[in-house]
Amino acid sequence: MSANGKQYKKVVLAYSGGLDTSIILAWLKETYGCEVIAVSADVGQGQELDGLEEKALKTGASKLYIEDLKDEFVNNYIVPTLKAGAKYENAYLLGTSFARPIIAKRIVEIALAEGADAIAHGCTGKGNDQVRFELTIKHFAPQMDIIAPWRVWNIRSRDEAIDYAEAHNIPLQTKREESYSKDRNLWHLSHEGLDLEDPANEPNYDKILELGVTPEKAPDTPTYVTIGFEKGVPVSLNGKTMTATEIIYALNKIGGENGVGILDMVENRLVGMKSRGVYETPGGTILYHAHEELERLCLDRDTLHFKQQVALKFAELVYYGQWFTPLREALSAFVDETQKTVTGEVKLKLYKGNIINAGATSPYSLYSDAFASFGRDEVYNHGDATGFINLFGLPVKIKALLDAERKNHEQSK
């Protein structure tokens, strides 16, 4: 009998070639006797894709799809989130979160084209990714069965997973005691597990970092970058027109060399527990900073302040896997409206992990020397402030008068 009482002829597996999905591939064949089609999405994980087809076929897959989704990932997921200014818990730049919907969407498309009975994934029952994958699957293929082995099999730990791999002659690069749990794409690299599971431990950055260096090891001279935006979308770097994807890659290198974009964070998972991770997001951190600075120049006060509230909700939706929902789409429509004037250039100085503003220009700038100057001007009557303050402060004044009246009344009793 199969693990969930069902039998399948063909299953499509979200496959990375790592420990979990490697043993899942073998487990699916062993458990269901089914054909397994592996799908790997290239969202910029680089060398992790090397040799993947040979490994998948040797482990038992009938075929492997490797889908190049990098530009779609940037243009349809990263850039909309950047424009929203969304940071989960005001810190995490959502590197893993918004990669899952695009991967799951493509897996569904392949599963439907292949006539698969089910889709399988390697997400654990404690993590956020299971939700992100499955909400996307439910959106695009609501009748499709989903197999989540970590929720049904008897393997309960990383060591037991390695035992299973060794017993089934599945080649692994993972070492039992030395490997952090990582997720990499063109936007970021995350690290979890081992000594990081204790928040009291300072991360051993010399052992952890792969995209850059610590601020202490960054150059002693600053690096300047100038980023151009059109309607909130990054379009140039240091005067050279580039795609957003190219800009991210270039800023990852520049930012990493200057110790930028390292985040050590305890966050609240969707499933309810807290987790601790170290994130490397050098290029993304620079882009967020530049975009925010340009918005301060180009957006009016009320729009900017309301948009900052929207950003918190947008980040939650992305983190919770609710990308394909009416609310996320509606918020993106609002964000796009606000970005019509977010065009210009932002110059930044990178120095030992710091991002320092070095000037911003925009044809839509709302900054005016005439209005902001403390000197004499002809457009602002200082005397108008008296009436404004009287009206603006009227609720405060009325409350104070009434409080005093009540206090006097009580004392006179």
C-alpha cells in the first residue's frame, strides 16, 4: 500500500539535486512504483545545476527538465516586490519566498503537459516553503494531488535522510556535521542550521559567507555606484543601460566585495515557530536602499507614508506564499500607480558594509529649494503657520481645557 493509500503512474518532482529531493526521487519510485519526472528551475543558483541531469537519471528519474526562469523571476517577482518596498518583519528581503511561486507555477505547467497524477516536493512540515508551493499548485491545478514526503514517511531527521541515501547508493555532497541548510538564487543566499540554531551564537562569517566578505575585510576605500530607475524599475548602473537581471548580478559582486547585505535574523515562520538564519543579499540591499531614496524625493508625503504601510502587508503576502491572490495583485496595481514618477538616478557610497547616500536626481523631484529654504522667499508666508497650528492643534487644546475644567470641578467638591 502506498503512503497515502493512493497509487500513481506518473509524478512530477520539484528537484534540486540536494539531499531531500534526491532521496524523495528514490522514495517515490519505491513507494508508488511510479514514473518520476524531475523538474529543476534555474533561478540563478549557478553551479548547483552542474551535473544535475546525470544525477537525476541515475537516481531513477525518467527525464529532467531544467527551466531557465531567471529573467521571468526578476521581472515578474523580484521587481514588483522591490517596487513595493516589501521587507518581511522590516528586514528580510524575501529571497526564498518569492522564488517559490515561479518554480511551482512552472512545475504545474509541466505536470499538466505530461499528464501527471501528482506533484511532489521536498519541503518539510515545519517550513514555510510547503505553503508557498502548495498554494501555487492549488491556484493553477486545484484538482492535482500533492505528495509531501516529509509529512508522511518515517524519516525524521537529517541524519536519517543521509542514512536512506547511503542505503540506496544515492551520491551526496552533504556531510553530516558540517553543512548548513542553504537556499541560493540570483537574489540571495540563505544559511540555516548547525550553530545558527542557537541565537546566542555569533555567526562564523568566515565559514558562512559565499557572496561577499565581512565589513572588516572590505576595502579601506569606498566604492561609488549610480543606479538609474524608470517608473521604479532599475534600468542602468553607472551610466550603462542594463537589464534588471544584469544589474542584480553586477551589484551582487560590488556589494559583496564591500561587505554589504549581510543579515542575521530571527524571524517568525508562517507555521508559528521562530527560526534563525543568515542571509546574504548584497545587490538587493543596494537596490532597496536606492529605490527608497528615490521615492523620498519623488512621492508626496501621504502617498509615501501609506505605501510604507502597504509594504508591510505586501511582504506578509509574499512570505506566506500568497502571491497568486487577488489582494497581492490589487496591491501591485496600487504600487504601479505610485511608481509613475519614480524615475531618476541615485548615487550611493559603499564602505565597509555601509550604504551612504551620495546624491539623487529626478525630473519628478518634489524637493524645492524655494520652499525648503530657511531664507527669505516669495512662495511661503510664515504668518500662515499661525492659523494652521491653531486649527491643527485644536483637538489638543480642547482636550486640555476640558481636562482642566473637570479637574477644577472635582477639586471643588
